[in-house]
Amino acid sequence: MEYRILLLAVKGRDAAVIAQLLAKAGHESLICDSCRDLAREGQRGAAVAVVTEESLLDDDTAALDGWLSEQPSWSDFPFILLATKRAGRRPRDALKMLRQLGNVVVLERPVHSETLASAVNSAMRGRSRQYEARRHLEELQSAEGRLTSLNGSLEARIAERTGELSSANNQLMQEVAERERAQAALAQSQKMEAVGQLTGGIAHDFNNLLTVIFGNLELIQRRTEDEKTARLADFARQAAERAAKLTHQLLAFSRTQNLTLKAVDLNALVTGMHDLLGRTIGPMVRIEMALDATGPWALADDNQLELAILNLSINARDAMPDGGVLTIATGGRPAEGRDLAPGDYAVISVRDTGSGIPGHLLSKVFDPFFTTKPIGKGTGLGLSQVYGIAQQSGGTVRLSSVEGQGSTVEIWLPAAEATLPAPEDAFAADARADGPHKRILVVDDDADVRRFIVDCLQSLGYSVDEAAEGRSALRRLKETPPDLLIVDYAMPGMTGVDVVMEARASAPALPIIMATGYADMEAVDRVMPPESLLRKPFRLAELATAVRRALVPSTA
């Protein structure tokens, strides 16, 4: 639009002839009918106007004069006036018209086409320079506007930038502190993992000892006819049972046990933890029990549940540095909330009278590694472990707290029917009848445990062979295949899982029992069904039952 050529020649074919001449020179032109039309098109955009003198003298030029007078400062619109050749001076009206047009070039007719084209090209170059001046002027005005705006907001921008730098510095300090906490939590976690491995190893050795102690005490009770000796053996057996419970707690701490869900008497479980909690919590905190008289039962892993209650009790103690009251309650409730499936639930709640938890932290307390304790005082894994235990059991954990008044953590577990303890299998003499016909290979690196198992099986009438490690056991399997293999898990060289896998490769139908007091349960679960596991410490009746159960398929 801005490079159009406007033509105003109202008489004859002048406009058409001029348009043809300009077209041959490569110019686009627009023919106007009047001065008003010329002014309107000029406002829309044009580079030059070619007009005949008579078109201006014979028409009303008010609209044209108005447009020219309102031009911006950068614009001086060029005109090429095709005038009638005259002798002498021009009339006054013609001179006035030239002054009103301003930037005008007068060509007297007749005009050669090359002359007209040259004049048009010159006018268009001048108009291009005007457009360039307009662009520079607009850039200057824009820069001036930006400068004015920047000067006006300089103080605000300085304050804003200062605030941004302060915020970035605060964020950096927070990230540094968070990284230090994460590194400390990682170091604490690694330390706890090492402690867990240590306790798992201790539990393994302790379970081996307890297996021998349990078995020999039971043999004494069964074979002695002296009442006092039997009573003393029973006292020793009760102490051994307490030691076995402690071993289970060590295994739970070291996280080497999978969840084994069964019906658990919550009142009995909490009552049985009283002594342990008293020793752990210390004398500054009074422990109270609020047990439901209806005796709620839950579907849970008792060892893991004990660990969860212990974790919550330790957290409660830490929230009461000056002492307070720790209340452990049991009860039953129907499902509440979207995170629980419909049904009945047994609930254990641990309540303290401590400092409470700030409201903005309540949503984070179950996150792994989140802790408000000082560095080195906690890993941030306790509550996340409690939550994981509840989730794996089909329940959930609820937390409520009022800052300055204390906290209550509730473990919701699916309710279960009360069950009676299974009667102990008799150490029946009639098991001897099939003994001589069955040969059993016992593999255990602990000589005392291996001797105990061999003696028990021989007393049942079985033919027993033994090996202290995996390679020799596999050689004996090939030399004289047994009817049953009993193998320990933790052994030097080859684990019980390694022995089982190689034994099944050579004898797929061979019944196998894995006796273990500490194991990588994921590895064991890949090769052994639960019914083929015999957990140490075990009793004579458990050993006899496991052997008879394993041999039943081969005798059927």
C-alpha cells in the first residue's frame, strides 16, 4: 500500500495513458476520481501522486488540504504535477495550489514517458527515505519510552532483584541444609543397615543355640521321671522361649523376615511387650495399657507388629524429654475413610503427652528419611516402616496431633477370628515303624545343631546321614540318594538355596526341608514353598511333623 502511485486526471484518457506508461516502467498505480478520493487513498498509503493541473483547479481541494496539513513530522508527501504549458507567469490560483501541495515537481506537457518515469522514481526514492526516517523516529520514541519506563521502575526493580537474590540465597541455604540432612540420614541408614546385618547374624547363631537347648530340654522332660528335674527343665524351657522371642525381635529389627499374616491376639501381644517397652522407654515415661475387654484379634505379622509398636513408643518417648505418659490401647472399629476396604478392623493406638507435631509437618511424617530429630538421633525410617507394615497387612495408619498436647498414632489392621493354639503333635513312638525304611541326609555347618537333628531323627527310627557343607552333601546325594534332604540356609561356601537348586537339578522329586533361623527370605521364597520351611528354634514335635509331612508324598 505504501508504495502505490495515485493518479488524478479527470479529463479524457489521461489517467489511463499515464497508468500504462507507469506500468511499462514497473510501477503499480491507482486512478482516483476526485481530490477527496485522492486524499482518502493517500491516508491509506501511497508513495507519490501524479496529478494534472486542471484536475486540481476544477475540484474542491479541501479534503486534500486537510490530509496534507495533518501529515506526521516525518512525512512530506511528494506530488508530480502535469501542468499545461503556458507563456509567461502562472496564474495566482495555480501558484497558490503549488504552495498548498508543498513537495511538488512540475512537468509541463507534453511529457516524455522517460521523463515521467524518472520523476516518479525520484519521488519514490524520496518517499522511501521518509519511511526510513519514520522507522528511526519510531525506534527512538520506543527507546525513549523504554528508558522512561525503566527509569521510573528502577527503584522497584532494584528492590525486586534484591528480593530475588535474597530468596535464591535462602533457597540455596535450604538446599545445602537438606543435602546435609540427607547425607546424615544416609549415613545413619547405612549404620542401621550394618547394625541390622550384625543383629541378623547374631540371631542366626542364637537360633542355632536355642535349637539345641530347646531340643535337649524337651528330651529331658520326656525321658525323666523325676518331678523336680522335670520342673527345672520346664523353667529353663520358659527362659529359652523368652530368648526365642527376643531373637524374633532382633530379626524384625534387621528386616530379614517377610510378613507372615495370621490371627494375632492384640491384648496378649501388647501385654507381652510390657517388659520390653519398660526397658526401652526408661523410667521417665509411665506406660499405661488400655486394653479392650472384648479381646480384639487382627490379621497381622506379630513380630513386625511388635516392631511397629516399639518404633512408635520410642518416638513417643523422644517427644517427652521431661517425662510423660505413654498409653497403648486396643479396640475394634468398622472401616473409616477411603483408604480402607469395608469391614471390621482391630486398632492399636499409641498416645503420648509430648510436644506434638506442627500442623504443616503432618503430611510429611510418613515420608522415608523425614525426621525432626537432630542429626544422628534418627533415620526417618521408623514411621515409614510402620506405615509399610500396616499397608502390607491390608490396613493403614492414622495420625492426629495437637502441638503442645501430644500425638496419637493408630494402626488399623483387618479384624480376624480368635483362634486357639494348635495342639502340639505328640512325639509319637509309632513314627518309628517307618523309620528304618527312610534315609535322611542332614546338612548343617553347626556341629551341635547337626548332631541334635541327627539324634532326634535316629530316635524316631530313621536312617540318617550328615554333611557339614554343601559340596560334600551334593556328592553324597549322587552316591546314595536319600529319601529326604534337610538343609540349613546360612552355610559357608554354598547357601542352602544353592544346595537346593543343584539337588533339584539332579533329583527333581527329592523332598527337601530347609531349616533356618536367619535367611534372605526373598532368595528362599524363590525355591521353597512355605510348608517346606522349618524355622529355628524348633521343637521335637515340629521336626517330627515336618519330616512326616515331607515324606507323605513319597509314600503315597
